[in-house]
Amino acid sequence: MVREKAEELTEEGKRRYKIFELKTKVQKEISELGGRVYDLSSKTKNPMLDRKVKTIVARIKKFETQITKREGKARTSSKK
């Protein structure tokens, strides 16, 4: 019984760490995006048309999807 509980807590800790890691990556990407958009704002009319900006936005969306999926798993397992 104790071993099972320890395994559950270990898995929960791993999930929480992965979520934290993904959120950190999102913050890094948002910072990079902000710098890129600011730099382009004086050069182009619409910085959102820039290929690098689109790439960064796509990475952010991918990370956010992973976070949502992992947070959903965490909620499901905590209801047990």
C-alpha cells in the first residue's frame, strides 16, 4: 500500500515538473516573440506575417496544448 502511494506521488511529481518545464519554455518563447515583433514593428506594417513570428507562435501553441493535456491528466489522476 505504501509503495503504491509512493509511486503515485512520484508520477504526480514528474507530471508537475514537466508542466513547469513546459510553462518555462512558453515564457521563453513569448519573450523571443515580443522582441521579434518589436524589432519588426518599425520595419514592416504587419509583423505577424513574418515567418519567424509564425514559427514562434506555432511553438507556443504546441507547448500550450501539451500543458493542457498534462494538466488534464493530473486532474483525472487526482480524482481517483
